[in-house]
Amino acid sequence: MRMPNLRRLWRDTSGVSAVEFAIIALPLFGTIMAGIELGYRFMMLSQLDGAVKVAARMATTGEFTGTQIDDYVMRIEDGIKDSEIRIEKRSYDSFSAVAKPEPIVSDTYPIGEYNVGDCYEDKNRNGVWDSASTSGYAGTGYADDIIRYSATLEYPTLFPLLVNAFGFNTRATITATTVMQNEPYASSANSAPPVRCN
């Protein structure tokens, strides 16, 4: 009696579709949601990058205040719930100085690192040696200066449960940066930076 029942059960295909769907549904929907999440990230990056480039162009003309320039980028935040934008503007005397530490002109051991006994060019004239993150001047600078305009957008992901399941943060962070030279809208008198020794 048992053998015929087992054979009948083995040949019975009713409900197979439901079992197969249950097996493939999770990976299928996970892949679809991941694709949507990735597409959303690229869309946000494209919007932020475009806004940063326009803001930097506004800054190069000398016709807009820093608040007006920042407000243009901050408009992205209006359409995204629980988002936050951080803006950083730094200006430099030349393209070669952008996001670089102030040059050491007299180096003592250890070589290549700023330490006691070293002399450096104080390019931003603040009296201290500046690393790559603090070099240059805060703000958009003056005529002919080089401006590095950067904005970081932090926003909640569309599918936090999926993102969290893969071990990622449920808040995404993207950054857009551009470097441009200010127009010669006024006379610029850049003197050689002083050399200071520690």
C-alpha cells in the first residue's frame, strides 16, 4: 500500500509552481530592489554633481554671495525627506596647491612629514602648517583664485531593510566636487607666501 502512495505523490505536480515561486521570489525581488536603489543613487549623484558645477560657475563670476551660491545646492535637499547637505568651499593660489598640504621647504627627519624643526610656505598666511584638508582659504576666494567646491549629501535609502540585510548603512552618502578658476573680475595682487619655521 505504501509504494503506490509514494509513487502517486512523486508524480503529483500540483503546487509545484507555488514552491518554485517561493524559492526564487526572495532573490528576484532582492535583485529588483537593489537595481532600483542603485539607479536612485546614480540619479542623486547626477543631481548633486550638476548643482555643484553650476554653483562653482556662479562663484567664479564674483556676482553672487556665498549664501546665494550655497542656496542653489541646498535646493536638492527640499525634495528628499530626512536629507542633509554639507558644503565646503576652499580657494587656492594655483591649481597645483588644490587639496595639497603646504609645501615643506626645509625638512628634518622624518623626511616627508611635517615636524619640529621644519620650515614651510605659509600659503594661507594663518601662522600654522596646514595639511591637505585644511590648506587654502575658506570661502570662494578672490579674482583669479582657484576654487574647490564640494558638497556631501546624506539621505535615507529607499529600501532600508534590504540595505541593512547586506550589512550596509541605511543612510547613503554621496559627494560631488569640482575645481574651477575665478574670473579676473577684479585686480589680484598675490604676493609670495611667507616661509615660517617651527
